[in-house]
Amino acid sequence: MDLKEALASVVGPEHVDPAGDRHLQDVTENPPGQAEFVVRPNTADELRAIVVLAHERALAVTPVVAGYNVAGIAIPRQGGIVLDLTRMDHIVELDRDAMYVVVEPGVTFGQLKAFLDVEAPELVYTYPFAPPFTSVMANALLDGLNNLSMPHGAMGKWINGVEAVLADGEVVRTGSGAVVGRWFSRAPVPDLSGLFVSTQGTTGIVTKIALQLQPKPAHRQRWLALGEDLASAYGAMRALARTHSFDDCGLMTWPAAKQLFGATRDLRKADDEPFAYLMIDITGASAAELDARLELGKEILGANGIDQRFDADEVARLVPALAKMAELPTTLDFLLDFPGGGLTWVGSYGPGDQWVSGAQRGMDLLVEHGFPPFLVSRPMDGGHYFVLRFVANFDKADLGEVERVRTVMGKLADAVLDHQYVPYKPSSDAARRILDRAHPGFVRMLDRVRDAVDPDRRMNPGRW
Ligand SMILES: Cc1cc2nc3c(=O)[nH]c(=O)nc-3n(C[C@H](O)[C@H](O)[C@H](O)COP(=O)(O)OP(=O)(O)OC[C@H]3O[C@@H](n4cnc5c(N)ncnc54)[C@H](O)[C@@H]3O)c2cc1C
């Protein structure tokens, strides 16, 4: 049977197509890839049958949901099959008592939010600034950063366990759900869930993931505070995170705000405009708890020289563009619809004591290469580490600009590593720079793991 017929016999002919632009390129500067067919399975059994078929025919397999990772890491690099997982969009289980949800790869942030609002209004998940149509699972497997990552850490930490298909078709399970059928925790079995985190699909394709939920506090307020320099913004973020009393403190420098308010080209900061915008989320189980936290927040901001603070909901009523950020998930069209359509970044996690110098170096690099100093950040995991993410919009049709963006992203990856920050969701280029500096034992261990689960390197080849 030829390949197309064989694939169609598993998923039906209407779910097999020649690979086209949607799957061969993305919004970034990474070059287009190639693949023979895109296949859209509906169930874990169908997915497994396709992986077995690919294994028998020695074909590469690249999984993808929305393809909005912003690193080129779902672009197929060695032909073969693209597994489009958007049809596997079932919310498999909700455990309100143990506070977790089990989802398939195609479940989106918009879908999960709508589901929880109805089925478990006392619980919440945590949302990125990624569009509502992107995958909850992919974001967790990529160790992403969401709006409760300041108290609770990167998204890999929210994973209680997975079910996955290895390169040869073997189905495996990790976490407590591997033993007792309920996914309340990763502990206390050997922690194999990490084998699937930040590996970009190279260790297997996850078909189900158990993710923690959090209680939803009854009272909430959001501030927009304005910072005049990096040091005061860092001081405020660090102090807020260490109290464990605040849900989020997201920072964006002025080019982000300018773009949010509608500017595109020729971004310039006027003297009377703030340098950085801090979005601070404050919640409380009771009105008294919220009030106490608001008081603490005022003290912390004042002690760090941040005197301009507004109720973000009131500002959003006056400035509708800001309303976009009020409720997540949301589509940041100012990033996605930028003229020319290109969007890319280097995002990284690293130590607080290197934050100010790392932020300055990255912004200088952007400016030196003709891009505005667009930085996004937040403290992570109670202030144990911080984010440095440098963002560039560009014109995909302007080859000179694409080359410039490639150069600066490479330099940014090196610059963050120089400051002991490690790129997350790394592009192939950034992953190479990470491995060049990594302890040889880490590199060998990664190789040995891949030798064990995918000796022929057919799972999302070209990564790591
Ligand atoms: C404007 C914008 C803002 C964003 N903001 C944030 C943010 O604040 N925080 C954040 O963390 N991210 C952010 N993102 C990045 C990204 O969109 C999210 O992390 C998102 O959840 C990824 O989902 P996706 O469907 O696009 O994944 P895809 O790009 O389809 O897949 C991501 C990776 O996972 C692999 N993969 C997919 N499915 C599986 C599977 N079942 N098993 C194994 N591997 C798999 C793919 O091969 C790929 O390498 C943003 C993106 C955009 C465009």
C-alpha cells in the first residue's frame, strides 16, 4: 500500500493532506521545512497506529497543534509525516477534589477556560499571553510561563503525569496515574514525566496530560504601575514575588506598550512616557485578605520608588487597547498582526542577580540591530528565578530584515547565556548554543535517553 493509502486507512482519506504552508512554516525567521503528508488523528489509538506505520517505514514524525511556539520547533525538518493533533481535543477528566484536569493535545486555552468556568467555577488554570487557540498541553510540555507562574513556577511543574507514545509505538504512563489510575501527583514514583518536558516531542508524543488546577480566589484587583528604570522595576518584582502574596507581576518595556496602543514603525519613547509597565495581579480569599495585600503592595512599590500606580480595570475603560490584557487568554493582535507578519523572541530563565545587567545588554543588542528595546519579564516560582524575553516584530518579506533578526536572535541567545540565563523553548539555533555550553555529562545523558526511546532520531528531528 502506498503511504497515502496506508495513512488514510487509519484516519480516513479526509484527514490526510499533502503538507502545505500552514505546517511547513511559522511566524518566525526559521526557514520553511518539508514533509510528505499532514495527518489528523482523532484518537490515541489512531495516533499510535500512525507512529507504528512511520516506524515501519523509517519516516520522521513531527507533532503540532497550533504551531505558535514562536521558535520554529514544529516545522518538519526531515520530511515524513506531520501529526496535526487539533482533532484530539477532549477534556478527558476533571477531578475537582484533587484539583487536576486531564486533557488531550488539541485542547486549547480558550476551550479549557470555557469548560472550567462552567464545570468547576471554584478552580482556575493559568494562562499565557498566547492566543486562545493554542494548545494547553504544548505550553506545559514546553515549560512555558503563565499568569500564575510567579507563585507556582514554569508550566512543567504543573504536570502531574502523562500518557505518551514512544517512537516504536509503545504506550507509556508517568506520575501517580501510572500506578493507581488517578493523577493527583508526580510523586512518589521515579519522576519520568520530566522525560517529556522541554524535549520538544523528541522523546515521544504525549496523548494525555494531567495538569494541576488552583483554587480561584473570590476577590481580585489588578494594578498598572509605571517604572522609570530597570533597577526599581527589578526591586519591586523581587520583593513582590518573595511575599507569596501576589499572583503575578508582568513587566513590559515601552515598545510593547507603544505597540499595544497601536504604533507600528518608528517607535520612539517621549521623555514624559514611562520606561516600564508592571501589571500586578492581586487576589484574596476574602475582602480583608485582598485589602491587606493591597496595603503590602503599596508599601513594596513605594519602597522601590514606584509611585505611579493605577487600577488597571479603570485604565482599561479609558484605554480600550488595554482591555485586551484584562482577561486571559487573549489574542495580542498588536504582536501577531504587525505589518510584515514576523514575530520572534529569545526567552530565558535565570538568576535575579543578573537580571538588570542581562536586561540592559539584551535591549542594547536589539537597538544596535535596528529593533526597539522590547523586553518582557516576570519573577518565577516565588522569585527563585526570573524571565528575560527579548521580542522583535519584523517583515517576513524583507530578506535583509529577516537576516538582521536572525543575527540578533543568535546574539541574544549568547548574551542571556553569558548572564547565566537559559533560553526556554529554544529554536534549533538556540538549542545548539545551549548544548555547546552545557556540562558534557548533560549532553551525553540526553543522548543516552534518546538512544533508549528513539534510537533513529525520527521524533521531531532537528531539535536539540
Ligand atoms: C502572541 C503570543 C504570545 C505568547 N505568549 C506566551 C506566554 O505568555 N507564555 C508562554 O509560555 N508561551 C507563550 N506563547 C507561545 C505558545 O503559543 C504557547 O506556549 C502555546 O501554548 C504553544 O501551543 P501551540 O499549539 O502553538 O504549540 P505547537 O507550536 O503546535 O507545539 C509546540 C511544540 O510542542 C511539540 N508538540 C506538540 N504537541 C505535542 C505532543 N502531543 N507531544 C509532544 N510534543 C508535542 C511540537 O512539535 C512543538 O515542538 C505565545 C505565543 C504567541 C504567538
